[in-house]
Amino acid sequence: MKLLAGKNAIITGASRGIGMGIAKVFADHGANVAFTYSSSEKPALELQEELLAKGVTAKAYKSDAASFEAAEALIKNVIEDFGGIDILINNAGITKDNLLMRMSESDFDSVIEINLKSVFNMTKAIQRTFLKQRSGSIINMSSVVGVKGNAGQTNYAASKAGMIGFTKSVALELGSRNIRCNAIAPGFIETEMTEKLDEKTVQSWRDGIPLKRGGSPEDIANACLFFASDLSAYITGQVLNVDGGMLT
Ligand code: NAP
């Protein structure tokens, strides 16, 4: 059964990793997919072709998630190109890890702007459309680190915890208009973001996972599919840990 047949989704940061996994699963479930990238043009255009081959509408947009103006222009363009939007996935994110003692102001600011301010930018830009149609599902990609903190990631943890507060507040503001907003808190997911970690750190993450493996982009995409579809019609303001039991 195709859970998103005919729905239009926009996903930020889908040129690789989790975002790319979400785009593929959504297209397999019949969704038309608009997605953004920052610099990875070639993989983004390859993904666009792969999605089109699945028989849905798909388009890659180069757009900086940290820019308020870019988000407004993006939503306008996607609505013109696709005819409307039903699902927003705020997935784009970066890390700039360091101990607080060594963290620069610019590394703090850029992580907050790309990971957290981007969620404000996109949600604000899409709000009017969702209010008018009295429906919409917003999914924010937080992290277990936003729930429990992590040494060396004060900037990242603050951005991901901020997303949870934002998610719950949007759920309260927009629930009466049938607009749902939920967050996913992935644990250790094997993508380019985690490839940067040294083997010792990776092993200690794996040792702390009851299911004894890192997650895949598809594991996260399946949780997004649930929140995007009517299967979760009565769920809003929630944070779903998709972490192999890490926070249990
Ligand atoms: P990734 O492989 O590093 O991919 C990041 C994506 O974000 C890329 O498509 C990248 O585009 C895009 N991006 C980065 N900066 C951007 C900007 N300024 N504007 C627009 N797009 C931008 O990361 P990932 O592992 O898939 O992570 C995806 C999300 O899940 C992030 O929010 C991350 O914090 C969260 N998460 C990941 C894990 C994990 O273990 N991997 C765990 C918890 C949460 P380009 O390719 O063009 O740079």
C-alpha cells in the first residue's frame, strides 16, 4: 500500500545521508518530492533522476537552510512547481564539534543557524499555506544528543534541543487547524556525518546500543513515513527516538 500517494513533500538537505533515504522511501510511497542541497549538486541531480524514474514528480533546489529570504523564495517556487505542499521535513544539519573551551563563536553560531534557525525559516514560510488548506505535517530532525546532551557538542546539542521546544510549541499553536508537528531523535545513524568520528568513538556509541548496530537512513525514513502519513493522524507534539534503544 502506498501511504503518500499524490502528496507533495519538501525535504531540506537530501543530497546525501538521512535526507536522501527519506526522499527515496517517500517516492516509493507515491509522494512527489522537492528537496534541497547546499553544495552537493551532482548527487542532488542524480537523486532527482532516480526519483523521477520511480514515476513521481521530483526536483532538486539549491537553497541555504540558514537564510530566511531563501526559505521564503524556496516555498514559493516549490508551490509554483508542484501545485502545493503537504509535508515539510526539516532535515538539513551540520556538526562543528569541539569542547566548549575550544569552540569558536562562529562554530556555535553557524550550527545554530543551519540546524535550528532553518526550522524557523521553513516553518514560518510554509505556515500560511498549511493554515489555508487546514492540513499539513511538519517533521523536525532532532537527535538523541538534543535529549541527553553530549560532551564536545554544546552547539549541536543546543540546536537539537531547541528543535524539540520549537516542535512542541508549533504543535500547540497550529493543532486546531489540523497541522501536526513532530520530531524524530535519531541515535547513531551511519552517514557521512558519523563517518567523521574516530573508530574508538564509533565503537563506544555502538556498545551503548541495545540492538548492537548503527541505524540506517531507511530506519529514519520509515519513522518519517509514519509521521507524514495518516497513520499518525492523531499524533502531534511528540519526539520519537529512533536509536536502537540507546536512550532506554
Ligand atoms: P549528512 O550526511 O552530513 O547530510 C547533511 C545534509 O544537509 C546534506 O544534504 C547537506 O547538503 C545538507 N545541508 C548542510 N548544510 C546545509 C545548508 N546550509 N542548507 C541546506 N542544506 C544543507 O547528515 P545526516 O547524517 O544525513 O543528517 C541529517 C540530519 O539528521 C541532520 O539534521 C542531523 O543533525 C540529524 N541527525 C543525524 C544523526 C546521524 O547519526 N547521522 C543522528 C541524529 C541526528 P550538501 O550535501 O549540499 O552539503
